[in-house]
Amino acid sequence: MKPTEQQKLILEYDGNSVVIAAPGSGKTFVISEKIKRNLKVLLEHQGVIAISYTNKASTELKKRSLSNGENPMSSFFGTIDKFNLSEIIIPFAKHLFGIPKVQIKITKFSSMPKHENKNFDWFNSNLTLERLSAANIDLLKSYFLNGLIYIETIGILANYVYTNSIACKNYIRARYKYIYIDEYQDSGFEQHQIFQKIKLLNIKAIAVGDLNQSIYEFSGKDAKYLQELTKDETFKYFKLDKNHRCHPSIINYSNYLLNPKTELIDTEHNFIFFCRIEGNENSIANWLDEKIDNVQKAFDIEKRNQIAILTRTTRTGEIINSVLKEPHKLSVSNELDTNLNVWSSIFSNLLHFVYDKNFKFIDVIEAFTSYDNFNKSDLKRLKSRKERIERIVSTTVWDKEELITEFINVAKIIAPNSKSQESIDLLKSVLDNSIELKTYEPANENEVNILTLHKSKGLEYDFVFHLDLYEWIFPSKKLTQPNDFNSAIFSNWTQDLNLHYVGITRARKGCFLVSSTKRTNSDGATKNGKDSEFIWKDKIEDLRYKKRS
């Protein structure tokens, strides 16, 4: 791929930078190409920190950064939580707190015994180190020494350890020369703090994101931190605002959605469609059965898996999944994928290896450590376990207990000191859930994808059916007074608008916006369905397809 003029400017600059990247502008290409250039000049013991928002995005970035056989050196590819745990907390908290009595377990506040909830009344996602009291620190220390770290506290704990451990700072300074954080608009306060502190070690810092794709404010993430960097004089500011992926009508519609004063691109065709279906979600599924084949032919879509059905809620996806007759695949999140214990990640990657022919066994290993770090004996044992796993999954009916045993045997070789019963239990749960298990299997060429809008972020398809466009649902609204529907307010208009924008811009060739006269609420009851406010915002309907008379 030949870089554009905008991309060249970023690739040729070797300092601190912030890049505002629109959908389809080639940001992953730019990041991976910059990392390739970095790796050419680093010493063997040096590397880059490459932070992505999800495990899947991290795996993709690593593959693209090493696509020509580049040596990753001592680089880190992963999420911010994994970086904080593996590079800061686990190795250096023991210098400040002491050595844990048992193996560290990562869990959530929701799993905390009720009588301990009050211990964390002081905690919130915007807590600064200055407001962290000695009693707060002692509490985090006591849990750490008892082998327990709560996911919600990883950010503040990493910040505390990094700030107070000279050994940690020296290690980061010696090992890493660049830090990249993608999807920076979804950074939380603690990630922002760590990023800026690492930059002060004379490590070159690159932040990439899109202010219009901030969709995780509900979990403490905020685009204001990316906005701050665009005004920081120690960062050079770049824009990647040319969408090379989407049809001009999609670019026009999505940009107008955010700003009605946007300059429109000349185009002869509008490939944003709207349809209000008579009936409920079952009726939508029946309509999709009739429409999918027509769309595939009309837009010259070679493979069905380049068509996606995007939903606001998992509930809608499950309804469509149960009714739709066309071959399809429903993708859902599960706790094994989101759990931060090392063994959970190993098990998750092993499931990808089992189901995805493009996911190699070496990818399972190198997600955690270099292949070269194993001795001949360990490599021989890993090869044996790989062959046993392949033998188990080649049978018509899997022996799940034997498969679990082999997964555990692999985990013992890769991460012998990270044993987690919670991870084993989560693996068993996934193996017993056919819907969750199928998530690891890539959609075959004949299967349409069904997934939530949040899960679709970072993905792209030839054509998208965007569902759940109802008043009250999207954008969501809430009552300020019981039963007073006239006083309802939007829960978070901007976040929902951004999510709508994300959904539309997943489409390369065309997008169908879908509403219906009935809808199913969270209790399973049927309600009247009214069009989302987004459908008629600022007369945006003028940019949609119109039948010629």
C-alpha cells in the first residue's frame, strides 16, 4: 500500500505526536508502518509499547506490524490492563508491598463478598494519586499480599507503583523507546496519566484516535483526554481525515450526522437506505431473509460474511439469530475473553487456534512470551500438547474433559506461575455454551455476521444493516419523574450519536437503517416502535436514497 500525503507526514515524523484519524483513513496501516520503522533501529533488548483497546485489535496490530517477518525485539502488544499488570504491578508491586502469599488472581468488584463492599466506598475511576490516602494504599496492599487484584483498581494501582518504584521506571526506560496507544478517545484517566508519565522518560509517545468515535463513557472513558493532547505543545498534531474506505454517500451522511454544516462530496448515488418494517424484530428477521440476497447481488458482494447486522442491544441480536433463516453467525462477548488472568487469555487463544485456521499455535505462545524463550524440552512438550488438541477436535464429538486437561497442560508450560481456577471454570462455561463457543469460529464465506454496534468497532463490511433505531432505545432516554414521559431526557446524546456514527461507517458500499412499528423491551414485552430521533435529525433524510418517480 502506497502512503497518502497525509500518511507520509506522520510516517516521517519521529517525535511525540497525536493523530486524529477518521474511519477508513488508514490509521492501522500508519501505526504498523511506524512500528516497522522503529523496529529496524532498535537494539535486541529494546522494543515498543503498542496499546490497543481490545485483545482482537492488539492481535491484528501485532500481525500487521510483523507482517514482513520483522523481529518484535522486546516489544509489548496488548491492552492497557495487560500492560499495567505484566509490566508494572506484578513485577514491581512486590518491591513496595512485599511478596504475595499465593498466586495473583484478577477479578471484579462484582465478585467481592458483600460484607467487603464498604471497603471500597472511596474508590472511583477518576481518583488521583494525591487523593489516595494511606488507608487506601494499605487496603490495596493487603489484597495484593493475599493474591487479589480487582480489575477496577488496576489503573490506580499501576499509577501508584510506577510513581513510587524507581526500579519500575528504570526498567521501562531501558526496555522501551516508543509508546503507541490506539483508540485514545476511549482512554480513562489512569491510562492518560501513565501515558504522560512514560513520555517523561524520553520515550516517544504517539496517541491515535477519533473524537467522534468515543463510545465507552459509561465505563469511565472520555474523549477529553485525546482533546487535551491536541492542544499540548509537546505533541505534534496530525490529521487523517480522508476516508478511503466508504462510498462518498456514506461519508456525507456520517459527517452530516455530526455536523450539518459539513462540506458534502459530489456523488451521483446515495447508498444510505431507510426502512420501517411493519411488525417487531421477528418481522425484521423475515424482511432480512428477503433482502440479503438482493443486497448481495445489487452491490456485487462476493462473500456473505462481508454483510453485517448491527444491533444496539445483545437482546435484539439474539432475537434475529433465533428467527433468521439465512446462514449467519452471532458474535457475543464472554467472560473468558474479558477476564484478565493470564490463563484465561491462554485458553481464549487456544479456542481461536481450534476454530480459526488462520490462528496458529505459535500465536498462542507468542501472545505471552517469545518462542525463543523456551528450551528444547518445553518446545517438545508444547508440540505434543498441540497434536493432542488437534486429535481431540478432529473427532465428531469432542471429549471436553480431555480438551480442558490439554488446555491446562499448555497453560502450565507457558505460564506455570499463573494458575487460575477461575480461568478453568470460565473455560468450562464457554465449552458448555454453544453460542459463546461459536464466537471463536470465523464466519464462513456464506454467513452473515450479527453483532452489537460496540463489538463492531474497528471492523468493516461491504454492507451493514443497522437495527434498533427506536425512540427511547437509540438514543436512549430516561424519565426524570415517574410516568411523566414529557419530561424525559437523553441519557447521553453525544455518546449514542457517536455509536450511530460508528455503525454507519462500518459500511464500505451501503447501509440500511432499520426501524419497525413494534419493538421488544428489556422485559420481553411488545411495545409500539417509533423512529429514532437520529432518523430525522437536521433533515438528514435528504441524504438518503430516494426512489425515482
